[in-house]
Amino acid sequence: MLNLRTLLAGLVLAAGFSGPVVAQDVDGAADHPLIPRYEGSEIRGYAVSAFDEYELVAGATVRSATGSTAAVSENPIQIEGKVTHLFYRAPPDRSPLEVFRNYESVLAAAGFDVLFSCSRADCGYLFNNVMNPGARYNGLIYGDQQRYLAARLARPEGDVYVSLYVTSFEPQNRTFLKLDVVELRGMEKRMIVVEAGEMEQALARDGKIAI
């Protein structure tokens, strides 16, 4: 079977992707090892959580049934695992469609299955707000050119889910994208276990137990 890293390396030139080093990345940022960046892109936001919950949008957004103006996905998938969050600014003169199609091709070649994909108004009610809650990123506040996909890669060591949102920041005519990667895995067990015998010895020696 063709190694995934070898396959991705072979796609770098054909799909317009580059290696991991770009001068304008935020401090400490790095591409996810499974997914290369679009050539000339910069990482403008980066965060990794060893274990967290994540709601994957796998269906168009609709108005919340609670009566509020909030938007919710009609098909959310609740997952837990290692979450890597990346926010990229693409190089000038590259459209959201071009960037999106490149990522789409690389994910397909790597074995990801698309769970949901949409563009522009077909993504649903206030979809842009769901992708950019609280308008956290200025580069994502315009949804006229938005494109999105949710995908899954099945692996024996744990499935990987991807959320990819690409849109245009109109004042700069620049493409921005948000890429979230969730690797399913069990939570590390970090609790300190005190055996009963140790508790008895501590009580006899010190008159108390330090938990």
C-alpha cells in the first residue's frame, strides 16, 4: 500500500502546495502532518489541544429551534480527541475556489471521504457565523464566496476528521481558510492513584493522608 506521506509529497507540486516553512507564520505554528498547506500561505492562527470535544458540522445550518436567531447544523457529529486548529491566509490573487479545490484534491487522494460539502448560500442559515463564532477572525467575516467540506479518514489507530472552511476577505481581496483536524483517541489517564496500603501507612505515620 502506498505510504500516505509519500503520496502527499508527490501531490505537493501538482496541487500547488508547499513545504512546512513560511516566514510569516505565527510563533510556534506548524502544518498538520497529514495535510500540507497551499503554496505561499501563512499561518495566522494556531492552537492544539491534546484532548477536547468538537462538534463537526456535517450538514447545512438552520435556524435554532429554541426561537433565537442562532444557527445550528442540521447534522452535527460530536467527536473527541486531539484537536488541531489552523487559520491560514492564502497568497494574493488566489480565489477561494482555487484554494478549496486544491485541498479537496489532496484530501481525496489521501483517502478522506467527504461527509458534507457546500458553497455560498447552499451552506445554510448564517453558516458564516457558525464557522467564525463571535467574528473571531476578520478574514472570515464575509461569506459570499464561502466553501466548506467535512471529511473523514478511517485508520486502525483512530479515525481523523477534517473541517475546512474557505472564504474571501473582500476589503483585501484575499482568501482565508480555517482548517480543524480532529484525531480520535482516548484521553490520557493522568490521575494519581493512591493504593489502600499506602494510605494506611501514611495515616499511621503522619496521622493524615495527602490526596
